[in-house]
Amino acid sequence: MKSNNKELLQLKKLFNETKLKHDITENFSYRFDYRSGKLILSYYVPNLVRENGVLKTKVKKVEKYRSDIDKTNFKKYFKGKTSIVLDDAKFVRDEIERFSNQNYIGDEHDFKWWVESFLSREFGQTKHIKPLSKATLKSYKNHLYQYHDYLKDNFRESDTMSYHIDNGYKWFEQYYIHQFKEKKWSPTTIGISFRTIRGFYNFVSDRLSEYDFPRDILRKLKLPQAKNKRDSLNPNEFELIMDFIVKNQKDPYWNKFITLLRLQLKTGMRVGELVNIRTRNIDKENKRIMVVGKGDRSRWLNFSAKHDKKIWKIIMDKYNSDALYLFYQTRVQYYPNSDKKIEIDVDLNKPTTESYYMSRFGEMRDMLDIRGRGIITSHSLRRYFITEFVKKTGNRDLVRQIVGHETTRMTDYYVGNMINTTDETTIDIGV
């Protein structure tokens, strides 16, 4: 809080007085967002990291946005027994305890230790000579943490890795049944979870010689094949989305989402690539954008075709040289007097989230009565692009590079880079 700002100094005084009066020892602080003036709570929690091949617990900074408190009204929230400081002290204490429990991993006898070792594999410990992508790690972490939580709640002995030798396949089978009964899995998710946990157990088998941990302990399970219902857009759904774009492109609530939507339709980008476009990777002079995909592989997409004029103008209108990301974090503010929802800036240094885009996509899909979840998703737009571009050009190798698909090493070796600065790497969607 090193600032001459009057409100900050008042905030610091009230905060310190409350901490002293109630003997609060938790380490946290407050600041005001420099753009919106909203109050932000800052605190630190334990965080598991790997340094030189060794797992260590350090601390990381976390910030919580207080959307209802700002420079104009903060004083009333810092008074007496109702002070927000008391609530936040308990909140921070609970968060530290929660993260401490999550980050306790024990040693090589513990199940959690092996989970974290699997998630932090380095070169030479995976099938390919490359680090795991962020998307792959996120998927692995999601499935392994869910499995760990289930085992912890239902089988106390599962904390010890050796007990998985005789019980691992039984526990996973019961976990699988539970997930379906609770409707927590779609038919396609089971295959992903099974492959992840099977790979984890095999990782342990290759390294845990002390207990003679067997390989492929899930082989006894007979899981049904999931039917993939996902599909590309049909012509009617495409037209519905085009009408939606035209109708809502100037709406302050939909504007940001529609720009993202247009970009995905025109380029086939993955959602993660879309929301993480950095302003430094936008080449204004040559009208192109560097996209960073899986495995941190980058590729250039060109926007110099005639049908790119509209989208490039929108990108340039949105471009903010002070922001790290083209689509930085915002939030929705409701104005009751005008009965309108408007996106307002939150943080220029953080990208908008994938969940933001997918949530808005689902909202649009429901509005337009398009085929539902599990069939038409944001990934359907990527499928649509690939299909249409192949139809238009017949050049599958060029399409593969445009969308960042990986094929065999030999194919990559012979094909080389086919994207030239004069190539069209977008499709005309009419808007």
C-alpha cells in the first residue's frame, strides 16, 4: 500500500487498527483496482512446485475481487465488529489450511506423492521428447484429483500406494459407477479418465520396484465404449449463428464474445489459443497474428484477404497496447436503471478465461435452440473451419498447419512450413 493516495492511506489505517485491536496475525492486505476503484483482497497460500526435479512447497499470491466495495464506500465495511477484516481473516485462514491439505504429498509411500510426481514429469519420462502441454496437464490434474478425492473419502487405506496393488482396479470400478450414478460424467469422459488413471498406474509400475507394483492393473475392467456425439455445425445452425452475430455485434454485453466467436469461426483456433492471444504477437503492419498452440508451438495466421477487412478492423479497434492480452479479463456489470448488462475492465494483465467463452457459447446455443451440450460445443466451430477449408482448397497439409494439428515426425519433416505471408489462413463467414 505504498501510495500517497488519500483513500489508500485511509484504508491502510482502518485495516491496521482492526488487526491490532483483534490480534489478527494472518498475512493479507488490501488495494484498490487502478481502473475500476474496486477493493481487492491479497493473500498467500502454499503452492507445490518442482525445482531441479524435487517437489517443494512454496507460496503464491492470490487476489480476490470485492465487486461491491470501492473507494467511495469502503469505510462502512471497516467499522467495529462488522469489519470485513474479521471475515477475511477467517477466510484467509481457511484458504491456507485448504491449500496446505492439498499440497501435502508425503513421500514415495503415499498415493498423493505419486500423483504429483506423475503430473510433474520431465523430458524422457513421457512418450514424446517434449514437455506436457498446459491443456494436457490440466486434464490429467482434473481426473487424478477427482479420483484422489473419491478414494480419500471412501477408502482410507488408499493413501498408501502399496494397497493399490490388490485394490486399485476395484476402487476405480466403484469410482466409475459412482460418477455415472451422480451424472458427473458424459459418455465421452469415461474414456479420458480411464486412460489417464491407467497411465498413472503404469507410471508407478515402472518406478515402484520395492513393492513389485504390477503393470496395467486396470486390465481386468471391461468398460463400455463411449459413443462420441460431438458434431460440426449443420447449415441451419451456421445461419442461426450468423444472424445472432449481425443482430448482437454492437450489444455491450455480447460484443466481446462475438469478436471471439468470429475469430474462431474464421480461423479454427482452439479456445485456449483464442483467449490467450498476446498483443505483442499482433503484427499490425502485415495484418497477422502469432498463435501459440499445444506444446508452445507457434504459427502465424494472416488476415490480409478481402473478407478479413471487417474482422481486422474489429481487432484493431479492440487492440490496446497497454494490455498484455487482446482479450483481457472483464466482468459483467448490471445497471438496473437502464436494465442493461455491460462488460467492464478488470485486469489488463490477465487473459479472459476459457470458461468465460464456453459459458457464453452455451448461453448463445440455448438462445438459438441449437443442438445441445455434448453435440454442438465451441469445438464444433473448429470442426466447421477444418471441413470448409479442406472443401475450398483441398490442401489438408496446409489446414493441418493452420489449426496447429500434429502429425507424424516424418510427415512434418517432408512437408515443412507451408504458410507463406501471402496465403489466406481464414475463411469468409459473411460478417
